[in-house]
Amino acid sequence: MGKSETTSRPPANRRERRHPELVEQVLAGLVQKRYLSAADIEAETGIPKSTARYWAWHDERLPAEERVGPPSMKLGRRRVWERESFENWLAQQEAKASA
């Protein structure tokens, strides 16, 4: 027998060997993504990806008080929205709608 028998799969890459507990949490869906893509926004809210991208493009050209969409940023070549900022923006929109 030698080594203890395990039923889990062997680590696939260096990250899995260094942080096996984090990989297991991600696979289990316990770790929330910090940044959202336009596709994530569409999946969570039903707002089309094109609308989220348009807001980001349009809002770059406006002062902060005139912006329409949630705050976004470029991460490399990708446009992303920080989850916390997006959720705060969404709560503001809900408050405006109910007022």
C-alpha cells in the first residue's frame, strides 16, 4: 500500500499544488469573483452585455455626477466591474425606482 490512498484527483498545475484548499473552494463555488465581466452582469441582472459596455464607453466621457452606468475599469485589455461597486450601484438604482 505504501502511501495513503486518496480519492481526490492529483494537482493539475503549480497553483493547485501551492493552494489546494483555495482550488477546492473555487470548484465548490464558495469563492465569489471580485470582478465581473459584461457577461457576468448579463447573467446576474439580465442587462445585455452591449448595454453594460456602452455605459462604460459613454461614462468615460462624462463627469462623475452625470454618469449612467456602474463604475468600471480596464484590467489589461478587458473591461471589468468590481463586484462591490456594481452591487452598490444596483442598490442605488433600486432605491431610485422605489422612491
